[in-house]
Amino acid sequence: MQTVIKTYIRENNTKKPRGVAVAVKTEQGVLYGYSLCNMKKDRWDKDLGFNIAMARATSLGYKLPQF
């Protein structure tokens, strides 16, 4: 069984969602993913955003940026 934490990324002034970040706990460790919406071009869709974030989290080719 996987444990998923989901949080919405919101605009500061309007508090409208513009993205989603997820963390998934698996047997291999914790996986992270995100999705951001370009508010000038796109309409926010929470299901699509969640699916993109989960795809990034479970993708083997996606790596977190190194600082």
C-alpha cells in the first residue's frame, strides 16, 4: 500500500490553485512529483494536475534538482 501526501500550490493574492505537489511513500523510499499550470494560457484542472504530478513522481527518469 502506498501513502500519498497531496498539497495544492496556490497564488498568493487570489488563493486559487495553480499547481499540485505530491509525495508518495513506497518500499523503495519517498518519491516526489509536481505539476504547475500556466494561468495565462491554461485552465486549472485538479485531476489532470494530480495525474501529471503522480507520473513525475513514479517516473524513473525524473530527478529532483540538486542545490
